[in-house]
Amino acid sequence: MRYVYKRHADDIRVVAEAADGAQVVGLVEAYRPAVVLMDIRMPGVDGLAATAQVRARPGAPEVLVLTTFHTDAHVLGALRAGAAGFLLKDTAPGDIVAAIRMVAAGDPVLSPAVTRRLIAQVAGAAAGAGTVAGARARLALLGEREREVALAVGGGASNAQIARALHMALPTVKTHVSRILSRLGLNNRVQIALLVHDAQLSTAGPDGGFSEPDGG
């Protein structure tokens, strides 16, 4: 696992490294990195627990998790804990640098297609009744258009796709996404998608309300 610090637009500096997640919080306190590159699989405290500890702190750095994707089911937990996205372990160095810059700027590193695949493969287990009810109660806090946008995000749609489908301007979609994150206390759009998944809601009806997925 590595901690990285974005010093300015053209420079990323590695300020500390750790082989065990138990060292995470102490190093974050000492170096105040902007981004943490976190390996899920570490001895002692794993990357999942370390991500939760880091993101629970005030002014927490963004976290990018490293995974093999097909085998690391724990990546879902990292995303729920507030990780900004994930990278495959064979990601090219240049792409890692680009991803670090993206999350430092507040953009999650999860494409719509990857979001759909992740939810389908990793979050396939049915949520319990309490989880479903709780997720629906949180989503009910949103306004009508916000609910429509949230459901579209849950389906893996990009902002441009949402704008076309809901006949909105792109800046309006971005504003709605920002308001959804703020109102629900979420870190990024993949957490919106996971919340929609937990609520077992997939499409918006003609009045903008929620409807059950097929077979649900």
C-alpha cells in the first residue's frame, strides 16, 4: 500500500509506504496525503478495514483501492467505506498517475460500465429486508428529479446519458448529483449506485417515483 501526495498539477510525490494496514492512520496523520493508494490484501489489518479507518477521519484523503477485480469481493466493502474507486493491479503506471490526479480533483475512478459490472458481480447477493427498507427511506429524502437522477446513476448511466434521458442540461445533472451526495452523506456516485442496489429499485415511473425491478 502506498500513500501519495499531489503537490501541484504536474507533480505527484510518494511520501510514505506501509506493508500493513495497521500503519495507515498514523502515516495519514503524519504526512496528510491527498490520496491513498490502498492494496486490499495486506497482512494484519487489511485494506478494507484501513479504508474505513482513513475515510472516517475529518478531512480524510481520497482512497484508491488496488484489486484483481475478479477475485477481490472485498472491493465492494471498500467502496461502501468511501473509497473513490479502484484500479486493477496490472494497471499501467501512467494510468495510475492519471487516476490519482482524478480522485485528487474529486472525480471517482469508476466508469459507468465498470460500475454496472461491479454491482452485478460483487453485489449480487440479495439485501435483507432491513437493508432494503433503510435504503428506500434514505432515497425518499430526495426530491423528484434527484430521485430520477439517483436511479439513473444506479443503472450505471453517465452524466451525459442522464442528461439526454431526462432532458436536462449537463450542468443541471451535475448539480443534482452533488446535491444527492450532500443530502445523503455519500462520498461519490458509486455509493449512490450501491444505495439504489440496496433499495432494490431500478427504474423511475412516469411520475418520477420508484418502481420495482423485474421479478422483484
